[in-house]
Amino acid sequence: MIRTRRLALWACIVVLPALALADADDDDAPPARAPGAGLALTSAQQEAVGVAVSHPVKGAGPRQIEAYGLVLDPVELVTDVGRLAGSRSAARNAAADAGRVEGLYKNGANASLKALQLAQASEIESQATADAAAATFFQQWGPVAALPEREREVLITSLSEGRAVLVRADVPGRHALGAMPSKALLSVDGIGVAARLLGPVARTMPDLQSAGWLLEVDHPPSGLGPGARLRVTLAGADVAGLLIPTAALLYSDDGAYVYRQKTATSRDGKTEFAPATVKLLTPVGDAWLVSGLADADNIVVHGAGVLWSLQGLGSFSAAEEEHD
């Protein structure tokens, strides 16, 4: 059955472009399909590649998500901030020195071409080091990196003096976070401790295979320090949206999207499917709550990867074959 389906799939991949070319004059080749353009298939072609459509269902997200928390070491934050500041200062100095040597060389004032080249190489290296430090800082401390410099200094002082702690909260196995919760509650020896959500952290936690949220706890209980692991409850109001299966979702430079069926069938008996961008709200089991669709829409719930491949990428998702 799997081999039969594979042969049918690749037959469609070959036949669909051929049909399009047959409909056009030899001297008037069809233009290449834009990345966001639609794709038209007959009923037989849809059946051959296993495309199935259905309506999204109205729903609401859960009020609470259980997560695991880790109290972060403020020394690491201070070190990364210092490395970032130092590398930026070195890059500025190297740029100024390269400019000075270039001026001397152009004016014939005791600066050789070799000296100029060395200064320019040092400038490039220093800038690369600064860029790497900035990328590392953002990946590890994204919400802190986004703070104005004065607010960041106040936060670092509070952390250094023990008047606050930072906690990373992770939902194991989840890489797409969706909408940010409005509240967070830590369980410290059975005592509920409120925390403030600062924002998402880009770096994945290797052992939990998850993205996470960065939390701030003001005036934490005495003894709560770096390395402590806690249960965290992320809470917020129910998120209303439309529920669609995870298999319907794809991701591109513009964000998450699905294939939506157009309402009318063309005269040649083909149905067009076009990408429709959606906003991810929150996962619910094996589905996602999203916005950007109407509950009357027909979306592709099986075979989205096949449609993606038929848009000229020349391959299809192995997951499609496993579903057969």
C-alpha cells in the first residue's frame, strides 16, 4: 500500500507540471509559481496524493500550563553583560585605529600598506567578536537584552544583592511557545511564590528539549538560589481561537500557515488551495489554537506536506508516507 501510494504521489508530481505545460502554447511557457501562490488539483489528483480537508473548530486554550523552573546564576548574566560591553568597546577602538592608520597611509605620513591591512583585519576580527557576544547574549538572556540599559543595570544590581532571582520556566518537549501567559506561580517547598514574566528565551534547554520563559521573582524566599529546580504554573485567561490539527501547519519566513481551499471550483474541475497565514496561540493536545481563519474555511488537514512539495520543491515529507 505504501509503495502504491508513493508511486501515485510521484506520478502526480510529474503529471501536474506536464498538464500545465500542455495547456499552454509552446512559445508561451507558464511563469514560475510564486512561493505564496495557490495550487490547483482535480479530485482524482487530490485522492492520489492523500489530500483531505476539514473545517477548523472553535475552542479555547487551557488556563494553566505546568512547567519546570530553574533558578539561574546571576554571575553568568553579569559575565555575559561584561563580555558584550568589552567586545563592543574593543570593536569601536579597532575601528577608530583602522581609520587613523588609513588616514596616515593616504596622506603618506609614516603608515605602510601592511600596517593598514593589519589594522583593517583587526577591525574585522573585533567586530566579529562583538557580533558573537551580542548573539550569545540575546539567545541566553533575550528579555534582559531587550531592556533599556538603565533598567538592565537596576535588574543586575537586584540580582547581585539577592533582592531578586531569575527563573527559566520550560514546558518539556515544546519548541513553539505560542501566546505569552499573563501570570506565573512557583512552588517553593509547597509555598506559592508569584513571579513576573519577562518574555521568551530563544536558547533551547538540551535536557528538556524545550524553549522557555524568563521569570523574575522579587524578594524571593531566603535560601532560594541558583541551581534550584521548581515546579512552575503558567496561567492566564482562556485563549479563544480555532482548533486545527498540528499536521495541517507548516512554517515559512512569514510565520505559520495552512493550505486553505478556495470556495469555488474552476471550470476545468480543479480545486485551488492557497497558503493562509495563521497566528499560533497555544497548543492543545495534538492540535493548536490559531487565529487568522474562519470556522467556515476548508483547510487541508492531511497532505499539507504534499502540497508544499508540489509547489516546486521536488520532495515531500516522510511523515506523509508514515500516515498511510
